[in-house]
Amino acid sequence: MTPAITEKTGVLLGGSGLIGGTLLYYFKTQAEGRINILAPNSKKLSLRDPDDIRRYFEKAKPAFIINCAIAAIDSDPQLAYEINYQGTVYLAKAAQELGIPYIHLSSAAVMPIGQNLSEERRLPLQAALPNYTKAKLMAELSLEHLSRSRGLDYTCVRLGIVYGAHDHKIQGFHRLFFAIVDQSMPVLFTTQGALHSYSNARKLPYFIAHLLENRAEFSGQTYNFVDPNPVSLSQLILTIKSYLELKTPREIYLPFPVAQFGMEIMARLVRLITRLGIEARMPAELMFLQNFYETQTLSAAKLRQSSFRDPDPEATIFTELPELIQYYVTRWEHLNLIKPFNKEFFDPRRRAEEFLHTPELLLQEMHQESDLPFLKQCPLSNPPRGEETTQGPGK
């Protein structure tokens, strides 16, 4: 007789974000029957409350912990400290005392400017660092300390600029994408030679699953999880512009001092508008404006030399663009965040136009279709690539 496979229970924090949601969907579909994932939201488990964490893990007793949760990148010092740093340490202590692996998602924000940066390259800890960067850097340092002093079994996965479909927040790369689609970027806020590393959200679950199954190799290690080839920011912006057949942004490179001055003026206007009782704020990503003008590429050599094998080595930000454009443009249209694009491309059956202009005809069509079988029209296999379920605290 074949022995029964024992189902493991894992806890994932930050399940509502792009990364956490993608991981959650993977474990719910690809590892069904082998792994049960718990994804508590902040009401069930607050990373700011150590008693919450103690009670939850004493009861759940999971086989591993994955932490994707972060405070917003422009959070104040207290929130950044409590969630991005203190919460990380509490989770790591829980994992160490339970004797289980702890997987921590970190960021290239903790690394300096430069090319082909190895995992060992990190910024020095200084008070002047942005709150987000400082907290993520301190988290990495404390995980290393707990590994040396207490035997914590952890792996730190450091991400570049993350891209992927089904992120319901406009943040990170998707903030840049939105600015292009919304035609609110008149010129290029970068230099012609600025290169960056990108991380494919769709591939990450395969790496997480692999390192959980191979702890001897990956325990106590940090890995840059990025696509092998860096990307020119200007080339990426112009490619998106070409796909959408837009006139802007113009291929004019705005010098950083001019861009910085413009952002300062805009920040003052936002503060004035806020005093008038109108809710307004600058995009949080603008705190990293200087990074748009500087090259930072992460080495993927350590990842490539590991036992992990890329499930889709040909996939890059450029090959994924058509899917990303179709998903996000359609979504932002539905939310009335952007002006409508070509309806025939995004709504081939023209149902949205019928709903708007001829609802009685649409009603008649739907009633006629009610005589047809329903379930046989729908695929019963897995949802399209990149589909995700989102739960838990925000990322």
C-alpha cells in the first residue's frame, strides 16, 4: 500500500498583495492535499501585537511561515518599525521556537546603487535612510543574528521591481504603468542608460516551494530572485507607450534636478489642497525618484547555481507585457480611473456598450442564453495563469 501523504499547514502573512496573493493561489491549487495555507488578515493576526502572534502560533503550530506583509512604503517611523521590523522579528522568534522554516520576503531597497550586485552587498545602517529601507535592512540583520545565535532556519528572498497580473493596488511598477496609461507622464523621468532588475511574481511560488523542500541547501541563505537580464527603464516605458499607441511620454529625458524641483512644487500644491479639505497625496514611489535615474542591477548568479530550475526561462517583463496591459487597462477602465481604450479589443462581445446604451437588448440576450447549459460553457480547470486569491494584511 502507498503510505498516505500527510498534509502540512503553513501560515502566510500579507496574502492580499501581489506576491502574497500569488503564493496563496499557488499553494491552494498546485499543492492541494499536501499543503494547507492559513492566511490570516490583520484582524485575526496583527504583526503590531506580540500577544496576537503568540496566541495564533501556539494554536496553529504550522510547519512553516512565509512573511510577505509590509507597511506602505511611505508609512511613518512607528508603523514601518512595528510591521516591517518588529513584526518580522516576532515571526522569526515564533518559527525558531517551533523549530520550523521561516521565509522572509525582502527588497532591493536595502542594497546600494551599482551593477551585478551580489547578495552580500547591503547599505550601511544609518538614521538617514527612508523608513521602509531602514526597517527592511534591520529585519535582514536581525534574521542573520537569530540564525547565528538561536539556530533560526530561515531563507531571505530579495526581490527587485516586481511585476505580475492581478495586483488590486496601484503601487510599485504598476504605479509607473498607470502613469503611462493615464498619460500623466509627459516626458521620461529617467536617463537613457538607467538599468534595473525585475522579479516575475508568477515564478516566485515555484522557488518558495522548492526551498521549503530543500532546507539543507537554502537554510540561512539570502537569494536575489530576479530575472537574469536587467531592463532599461526608458526602453520599457517606450515599449508600453508603443503597445498602447500613445503620444506621450515624449522621448525627452528630464534631468534629475528638474524632476526633483517639479516634485517639490507638486508636493507643496498637494499640501495646500489638503488644507482645503480635499484628500490628496503624492505617490509613495516618488521617494525613490533618484533611483529612476541610477542603475541598480542584482546578480542572479547564486540563484542560477542553486538546484532551483526556472519554470519559464524565456519569460521577461517584455514577454508578459501584452497580458499585463490587457488586464490592468481593462481593470482601470472598469474602475473609471482612465479614459476608455479600444472597446473591441478589451470587450470583444461589446457587452459593456450594450449595458450603457441598450440595456433592454442586453437583457433579452441574457434571457435567451439562460436556456443554454451553464457549467459546460465554463472551463473547469485552473484559472488563467497569474489568477490569485487575496487574503490577509496588505503588502
